[in-house]
Amino acid sequence: MKAVREVEFEGHLIDSMIFPKVLDTILDQEGEFEILEFRVGKKKTDTSYAKLLVMGKDEQHLNEILTELHRFGGQIPDAEDVELEKAPMDKVVPRGFYSTTNFPTFIQYNGKWIPVENIGMDKIIVVENGKAICKFLGQIRKGDMVVVGEKGIKILPPERPREKTFFKFMGGKVSSERPSPYIISRIASEISMIKKNGGKIAVVAGPAVVHTGADEALASMVRDGFVDLLLAGNALAVHDIEYNLYGTSLGMDVKTGELVPGGHKHHIYAISEIMSHGSIARAVEKGVLKGGIMYECIKNDIPFILAGSIRDDGPLPEVITDVMRAKELMAEALRNIDMVLMLSTMLHSIAVGNLLPFNVKTVCVDINPSTVTKLMDRGTAQAIGVVTDIGVFLPMLVERLSGKRY
């Protein structure tokens, strides 16, 4: 081993299993280590400290190891300021740019540690007017001062909480064997507590909410003030409107599960009807649309963002067909959200998960286990995965929130 570097770690290294992961990572990367110093916190609120001598075959190999250790909060002693390079073109980053995690992150700039704002996964840190700001690649402009390398960057990896909480205890796990009524009751309690404390809740919903007959429950949540933001695609809105205009969802009678003669045209009729009035809001104002999820959003002034896709029929007037613009608006709307409920929509759930910082409580509900597994595999490790039928979950959740049955 020809390359050697000291690396420091501080935090709840033992009970959060950070230190064993650090040592495993060094060995998995075929490196070597020597523990120079290790101080263990004596109380559960005390942090621990470790200093390691990390060895690699050469400088490149060592840097590869250090890159992995950085994700666990590893820091080089006497850290220097971050390195900055100008973006050569719009939407082009310098080689070696730093790609973010969704953990709290700080950079050392002009000798001071400053927090990185708008943190999210796989974004770029730009320094502007003394502030560190996360940006999407599409937001990078020529001349932006982009953080490169990993010098002068500090992240705070997730730690086991000092007190047992439902989200921290259950987070990052998926199982269909859990007692759903218990899980739903705990989620309802968290929702109620967040709202009681003035917090905000976002819902990410797919058309299965309507197909399974859970739309009335979600509409009730909007009406009763448990939803502060709705994120969805064209399909949820279309099927919700179709059901409230014609009593079908994709031509199917939701209550009987049978296809209605000529019902296959209902979703096109629904889009056409809204188009004729110019918007969903205008259809509500004119008394054409008299109920449903979108109706409740309009009537209760709840913001919603409908992001379009190539699969959309229509789409509805409020649908944002520029998906990059939709993503930017979603990221902005999610900044002050405390909890996100993801309801039976794989692509929207993963997209929203990529925009969330680690401290946002996240629940992903889907009958397909791979949906919640893929969400967590892509970095939303804080999520609770509930594998169940949304048509069962939502009515039960509303019953525990407000005592109403659907």
C-alpha cells in the first residue's frame, strides 16, 4: 500500500452501525486501515470519535476508497476550502463535479462551514453570493461556480435516533407481513401530529386510487385539511374527473368492476369536457364538475402539480407537458413539506423521492413490492414501504384520521 491518508469520523458511530460499515467498506475496496484513535461516547446522547489511517495501492485507489468513506461522514483533518470550477457551458458541469446525496451537507467556504440549500440526490452544488445551493443539471448556466472533488465537503449520515420513533424505527423496510391496521394507525397518528404542529403533508397519487374506489377517501383527506400539496400525472386527474362525470374509471364501473357499454370513450369525453371550459377550475366554477379529488383541491385552494408524459391522452389544460419544468416546480413546492404519502404510482414516487431531503417522512404504499423496493434502492432510504391494496389502505387511513368510513 503506497498511498496513505488520515480520516476522521464523529457521531453515533456504534449504535448507528456507521463504524462497522466504514471498516467493511475499506476492506471491500481492497484497502487497509489502522485505527489511530477511538473515543466512545459514554451516554446515549454522547457522540463517538475515530481517526483512521486508510491505505490504498496508489493515489487513485485511495481516492476511490475515500469517496465511499465520504458517504459515511469521513473527513480529512484540517479540511481546506472546497474547490470550485466554472461551468464551461449551460447544462454542462466540470469534470470531477461533486454529486450530492440527500443527507444534510455542508461545505467549507472562506474558512467557514455553510449549509447546502435545497439538498437532494444527484444534484450539483453551486456557490452563489456566499451561499451553497443545490441545482439540477438543467439549471446549470455557463460560468456557475461548481463544487468539484470532495475536499471541504461534510455530510451528516443518518443515525439511529436517541429516542424510538415510528418512522425512524420502521424506515427503510418493506414487508407485506406486517399488521396493516397497526401500521395504518401509526401513520394516521404521525399525520395528525404533523398537522397539529403546523406541518405540511404532500400526496403523490396514481390512477389506481380511482380504479380501486379509494378516490372518495382521498377527496375527504383534501377536504378535511390533511393534504397540503397534490403531485400526480394526467391519468389521476382524468380518471377522477371521468368517475365524477360518468361514474366510470377507464370505462369500468368501479363499484361492480364491470365494463360499461361504450365506457371506453368516457376518459376522452372527460378530457374534452374540461377542454371545452378551458380548465378544471373553470369546470368547477360552472358547476360541471361537482365532486372528486380535483374538485376538492380547487374548492379548498390546495395546490397541485400535474406532470405530463408521452402516454397522456389530451392532456388536461393544467398538465405541465415540459417535464423538466414540472420537476422544478415540484422541487420548489416540496421545500416546506414535512411528510409525503406515495400512493400506488411507481414512476411518480421515485421521481418525487429523488427530490426529497432525508429528513422528510415518507410512506410508499403499493400492492407491488418492487415499487417500494425500487424507491429505496434509488436512495430514498428513509421511506416506509407498505405493501397492500390502496383501495383498502386509504379508506382505513381516513377512518383513523376522522372517524369517517368509505
